[in-house]
Amino acid sequence: MRPDEAARLEEHGIKASAHRVAIASYVLHTDEHPSADDVWARVKQAFPMVSRATIYNTLNLFVEKGLLRHLVLTEGRLVFDSNVEKHHHFIDEGTGQIYDLPWDTLKVSRVKQIKGFDVRDYQVLLRGRKRGRKREKKSDSR
Amino acid sequence: MRPDEAARLEEHGIKASAHRVAIASYVLHTDEHPSADDVWARVKQAFPMVSRATIYNTLNLFVEKGLLRHLVLTEGRLVFDSNVEKHHHFIDEGTGQIYDLPWDTLKVSRVKQIKGFDVRDYQVLLRGRKRGRKREKKSDSR
DNA sequence: TCACAAAAGTAGATCTAGTCTAAAGTTGGA
DNA sequence: TCCAACTTTAGACTAGATCTACTTTTGTGA
Ligand SMILES: [Mn+2]
Ligand SMILES: [Mn+2]
Ligand SMILES: [Zn+2]
Ligand SMILES: [Zn+2]
């Protein structure tokens, strides 16, 4: 639990209520790419009085204020990403887990030369299997 | 309306009923990336007796048999793609339209060197605006 | 300290895409 | 012609997400 969580919210123009800090202290520091209901399940463990509507309201507010991104990468899973920097995604087709790949892991050439499209943003989306599978259920970086 | 549509289905191990041919003759020849309900709306114009369940059953069957791909690219839109070859996708953020980019329009380097992941498949996903906008609502290649 | 308006949070209703179920219709070979 | 397998169907059901109408909390300024 970071002492500066509330300050970070205020910096982004968000009034830092207790519920919002609770939600932030999980969702802004995980690389799990959780769904809204994943966030709810996690936050409820410590703050069982937080309602589902508040989870949705808060996550959408964080997206609007640029603290989170909304990803739709795989069937029926709308997912939140606390990594708002440019990066690529790898989806494990066995587990459904989503992994971040740093931007310079890959290089995409000729984007500028695409005719007829103004590209604002892009990423590479990869699917396959993660090898190894050590450190699997490593407890989350709260 | 192609005379060989039924043959194409049979080649893929699909018994060619009238409903299936009707659905195929739209969805296997469009580059619109339609949702299931888009397909239903279109097919109903000519074949109003076809039920929603049959649309879903048939589209899922086509995917299973390799005639179609299932894409999840953008919020709340599970979409079918009759282009089953490797290619990239550009999403117009204004209209929501999805455009195919041929595989060799772009080049992605270092995919093989990614450590710890077995990549089975990948594509580049681009967002922005399509320029020009001529030939906009061009009638579909049925 | 109190009044009170704005902001935050809430339960439950509603919406929607997609799946499932159980029954009816169709087909084609024996 | 018979019948089993296949196809199609209406509508029930599910789950994620949003909306609505209401209550609670917060903070300001008289
Ligand atoms: Mn989940
Ligand atoms: Mn649609
Ligand atoms: Zn990510
Ligand atoms: Zn495509």
C-alpha cells in the first residue's frame, strides 16, 4: 500500500475517496490485465462494502483520466491495463493470460508508408504459449 | 450468387443446406468484418425465414471448419473475417470500420527472438483514421 | 456549528450479445 | 416408405456492462 496513491489520483484530477484509493492500489499496480469483475473480487477481499457499480464507475473514470487503458483482446474479456506506455501484447492460448512485451522487443517497419490511413497508434498482438511456466501464480505486486 | 457455393461448403465437410448457402454467399465474400447480427440483418433481407440461432450455429460451424475467422478487435464487437490468410487490421476510430492490410504491407522484426514465448500467430493492429473516404458505402461484393 | 449543494456510492433494473434447450422439420439412404 | 441423423427453430437463459433513482458523504461558507 503506497502512501502516495491519493496524490497520484489528485494529480490526474480525481478526488481521492477511500474507495477509489482502494481500487487504485490494486488496479494501477498489477500486470494481470484484470477484468472489471476480477478487480471487484480482489478489492472486496479487503473492502467488502464496495459495490459493483462503484468498481465500474471508478475504472471508467481512471480510463477517462488516462491512468488505465481499456483492452479488448480476446473473446468476451474486456480488460484493464495499467501500463499506459506503448507496448505489445502476447496472449497465452492455453491459460488466457495476457503478457506485456516492451515496445522495443519488436520492430514494425513501413508503418509510415501505409497509403490512405492516418495511423494514430498501433501494437503487435501475438498468440501462442508461454514457455517454462515457472513463477506461475506469483503473488501480485500490490 | 456463385454457382459453386454449395460445392465449397461440401469441400469443407459441411452439408450444404439452403440456409447455409444463403449465409455463406454473404459472409464468405464480404470484407466488411460483420458481427453475427450484421449477418442476420443482411441474410434476412433475402431469406426472412432464417432464425437467429441458425445464424449463430452456422457462423460457428464455418469458423470450426476453417472458412471464417472470429476476431475480437474492439469493444463489444465480436466480428467475422472471411479473409483467413495472414493479414493485419486497421480500425478507423471514427467509423469503427475494420480494414484489412495485406501481410507484406508491414514487416515485424525480431518475433523469432522473443524469449520465453512460443508464437503461433501474430498480427499488427493499427488505429487511426482512414483518409479520403471516397467509395465509402460501396455496395458489397456478394 | 450548521446548512446545504455537489460529489460519490449504492442496489437493483435493464440492456444486449451470445449460448443453450427441447422440440419440430427436413433429408436421404435402406 | 420408413426412419435416424441432421438441421432449424422460438424462446429461455446467462453474463458483462450500463443505467436509474436514490442515499450517503464531503466540503464550503454563513
Ligand atoms: Mn474474470
Ligand atoms: Mn452490428
Ligand atoms: Zn498491457
Ligand atoms: Zn480481416
